[in-house]
Amino acid sequence: MLESFTNVFKVPDLKKKILFTFGLIAVYRIGAFIPTPGIDGAKLAQFFDNIAKTQGGTLFGIMNMFSGGAMRRLTIFALGIMPYISASIIIQLLTTVIPALERLAKQGEEGRKTIIQYTRYGTVVLSVIQAFFIALWLENPTRFQGMQIVANPGWGFRFLTVVTLTTGTAFIMWLGEQIQEKGVGNGISLIITAGIVSRLPSAVFQMVTLLTPGTQGEAQIDPFKLVFLLFMFVAVVVSVVLITQGQRKIPVQYAKRVVGRKIYGGQSTYIPLRVNQSGVIPIIFAQSIILFPATIAGIVPNRAIQGVASSLMMGRPFYYVIYSLLILFFAYFYAAITFNPIDMANNMKRYGGFVPGIRPGRQTAEYLDFIMTRITLPGAVFLTIIAILPTIINSKLGIPYLVASFFGGTGLLIIVGVMLDTMRQIESHLLMRHYEGFMKKGRVRGRI
């Protein structure tokens, strides 16, 4: 594998793409430290440290994770790429219910460009809305334990904040598209991964602090517990790779067709149905819903809302139950939205394809739906376990959530999936130029 990595820089075109990608990621990380005008970043960071020791107790915690800590300091990239992700999901869901969008999705490259343009517009609209409410939230000292975060509140500050944060998100979106076109890997996914990985040094520092002997001469964490965590980390990463790569191959046979003097078809292939069809989307949806009461409770001092938020705090039994049910629900919901067995069966029938032993048409659609329903269950259960694992490690073992978040959750799933996809693309470049891939046997399959 080391030889394969050295071969990467022997291909001039691939070397140029990789350096271009790293350059734009560096630009993104630099922008994550440029403060938004009119904000006392030190006080805001202190507030986050005081109320969000778990680094994920509110929706702002999720935004902070995806933005690589930019939300905590409210830099120009504080919104991160979350508005783009939200807009993409909304457009994808609307495509299944709005006939005009569905027709666009089936028009090939031109339709795809139009949908991407709609996604950009949606990103700007969502950014403006989120930035405006963040500006209102920052202006009230009572929401920050009496600290004055904004020196000069008013419409001038609100307008400047909306313009700054919206422009920052639009610039990140442009960086992602440039990486997609001229670099290596999925640009948006790589930017998200860069933000998550940027928290790794802080996690390592916290872990070293726990291992350092205190005033009583004893470390805060047992070394045996550290060994256990290391074994757990390896097991979790291997499990994530297996589930990410896991798929059920449905065999498809195409009948022979004679057109003039040529014979078409007759070959065998398969339809790969992924075990984790929905990726990390169910966890993102579930987190947004279950953390919404806590976010509202921090803004609106209502006793009923605060009671609901208290029962849904991380580590509470009710939190685990509701969170798990939401992930299971959204796993099936998103799989049903993105996988259409009827269209797949009709396309197979149109081109003379059939599943051996299954009649083409309706019975094939029912068979594909049955298989997808069955394989979605283990994928959804695995997502649930991975999602609640950091919380369990945090509450039961006393490990800071920043450290525990690298043992599971959304961050680990995104990192593994994006790394596999990027390695697959690099490997394809190497194989095209007659170099060996990263694996001597088999191929790297990325999560697209």
C-alpha cells in the first residue's frame, strides 16, 4: 500500500489534482478562523464551553461539528456547509413528490444542472434565514448568562451578519464545486470531513490530559480503560467499513436480441443494493429533531419546553429510546424515497432484463422492495448503535464527548465513507495508468 501512495505522485495529472484539493481545503480552514464583524468571539467561545461541554447538546453543536469549530467562534464560515446539505435533502425529497422536478431528474445532464442550480438558490435562502435568527440570538445577553456578545446590536449588525455568513456559505459551496471539477473526491464531503478532522488535535490533547497524573499522583483515566477504548475504536472502524461497503447483489440476466446481423444482450450482471442505503442522513435528521427542544429551551424560557428538553438530555433513558426510534424510522423513510423498485423493474423489462426465477414487471418490483426492506433493518440497527455509542462512552466511562465522538456517530461515518470514496477515485486513476491499486486483491469500493 505504501508503494501505491508513492505512485500517486508519479502521475502528474493526479498529483496536480491532489495538490489542488489540499490547497482549497487549506483555504477553507483559514477562513474558519476569520471572525465575523461585531462579535466578541472570546465570550461566545466561553459560553459554548460552559453550556456545551458535551459538544453536541444543541443544534448549534451539530453545526459546530460540521463547520470544524467555526460556529463556536462565529467566524465567516460559521454556518459551514449545513445549509447546502439541508437544501440538497429538501430538493431530493421534493423530486419524489413534484412531477416537474421528477421530469428534470430524468432529463440527463441538463436536468441535473438545473436541479443543482435550484439547490444553490435553496442554499442561499436557508443561509439568509439561519443567519438572521443567529443574529437575533446573539443580540440578547440573557441567552448568554448575561455576557454581552454583540457590542452594537441593531439592524446594522443583523444585516452585516446575514451578508457575512451567507457569503461564507456560498464561498464554501463554490470551493466544494471546484474540488469536484478540478480535484479529487467529492468536494462537499471532503470539506465536511476536513471540518470534523480538525477537531482531532483537541480530542488528542484532552485524552493526553486525562492520562496525565493529577495532584494526587493518579491519572484521571485508567490505562486499562485506554487499552479497551483503543480496541473498541479499531472494532468500530472495521465495522463501519464493512457496513459501508456491504451490499446485496441481485443477479440480472439480459435476453439476447438480434438486430440485423448483430446480437445484443445475453450477458449477466447484478444490481448492488447497499445495506446502508441512506448513509448518515437518518442520524442527521434524528439529531436535528431530538436536539430541537434543547435549542428552543435555551432561547425561550418556557417551563414546559424546558421539561421536555430535560427529559431528552443526552444520557437519559428517554433520549436513547426516542433517538433510536427516530434513526430507524428515517433509515426506512430515506431508503423508500431514494430507492424506487417500480422504476427499476420497468427499466429492466424495457431492456430485456430479468431476475432469474422472478417474472418481469410487478413481481420483480415486489421482489426488489422485499429485499431492500430486509437488508435496511441491519443497516438501520447498526446506525442506531453507532449513533448512541459516543453518548454511552461519555456518560458511562466519563470520557469527554469530543473524544468519544471519534468512536462513533455522524463524524466517524462521514470520515470513513469519504475516505473510501476518495481512495476509490485515486485508485481508478492509478489503474488507468497501469499502476497497482491500494489492494493487491479486490478493489476499493467508495460510498458515493
